[in-house]
Amino acid sequence: MAPRTDFPGVGAGLVIMRDRKVLLYKRVKPPEAGHWSIVGGKVDHMESAAIAAKREAEEETGLSIGDVEFLCISEQILPLDGHHWLSLIYTAGDVKGEPSLTEPDKLSDLGWFDIDDAPQPLSLFAQDAFRHLRKQRF
């Protein structure tokens, strides 16, 4: 569900890391169709953002996600797609299984990428996450 035109949507995303690489998926639908992004989606009514990030990640990847930690807030204003989102982004290192394309109508490809060598184009959501991950290394 897209945000209404009179206020932003609230989203949550998850940076899934393994062997110092980040799992990215290529988006099929707007916003930012054709862009590589971390997994995520909207926060449901009465659902915490951390739970939403974990739920969306498990639905989109088929992985089993353990504990998550807050990373940053991202705001995406995308006039061409008519979307405005405020998203809380989390990280997860406790992940079991192998990722798959469980929602091919939403996501077309996946891969593990180094934060210094991300594929292009990269979604605004993922750009914000990568910027914060790079800051944490120093």
C-alpha cells in the first residue's frame, strides 16, 4: 500500500549482513523500480518498526532473522513515483538460511555486495543505510 497523498508513509527496512557483505534485491515496482535496495516495507498499524523490518525481511527473503539493531532513519521523497516515506532502518547479523526470490512480482534479482562496491542504481533507502554503515567502520 502506498502512502496517501496528504502525509508520508511509515516504513521499515533491514540491512542483512553476512561475511561483511549486504544482501540487496532489485525492485520491480515503484517506488524506484529497477533500483537495488535493502528489503523492507510499510509498518502496519500497532506494529513496531523493528518487528515490521524483521517480518518484511523474512517474507521477502525466506530467511530466518534473529535480533535486529537500529541503524538510522531515512526519508525518501520521490515526486516522480508520488511517494514520500519516513523509514526506520535496522541491521541483522543473526540470519539463518539462504536467500531466495520469494516475491518475484516485487523483486527480480538478489546478490551479496560489499558496501564500498554497491550495484547501481541504488535506492535512496539503501544509500542512506550504506552511508551509516560506512560511518560505523571508523
